Amino acid sequence: MSNPNPTPRTWSETDPYLKAAHLGGKTITATIREIQFVEVHPRPGQVEIKPVMYFAESSKGLILTSTNKQYLRATFGDNIAASHGKRVTLRAVTKRIAGRDVDTVLLGQPIPQPAAEKSAADQK
């Protein structure tokens, strides 16, 4: 009988939230499943409620930064639910925050795919 919960191979697999390292240097296109407001603990003794975006393609949620929230508002409007079902790209970037370099995930528009070229059979 196979284990329904496979044992993680890396420590980053145990993290419930999507990090820049999880993208492996790739730009990934994903479908927004939902956004929930979740209690997070950024530092010992500190509790914050943050929006977390979940994707159809992954169990890991992305804690939304102010930059990513601004992108969602500008792209899909002020209604949070309007982004559900929409496609976005995820890419790892390094930003300078409070005097230090921090790896983060940045949302963007999906890259349009070129239309498939018609085969010779389709052109007859």
C-alpha cells in the first residue's frame, strides 16, 4: 500500500507557503483558486492576518506582498473574488528591503502563447 502523504525530500517541501526557492528559477503560470485571510507568525510573538493566494496547480499558498496586492487590484479590480479563476505568472526576484536583499515571488501577466500553426492538412 502506498503512502498517501509521501515523505518530503527537502525542508522547503514542508513549508506550507510558496517561496521564491520553490520556483527553481523558472517563471510559472498558475490559476488563482482562491484568496483566504490567514493568521501568520512572521516573528516570534507576532501575529498578523495576511491574504494568502492558493492555486489550482499547487497546495502551497503565496502570502501576498503589498506589491502583489497592488498588481491584483490594478489587473482584476478591487473585488478580491474577481481574481479567482484568473491566470498569473509567478517568478522569483530579488528585491532590496530594509537594506538587505530578499528573494520574493512576483506576480505578472501570463505570456501569450503563439497560435498553433495550421498543419498542411488544415490548409487544404
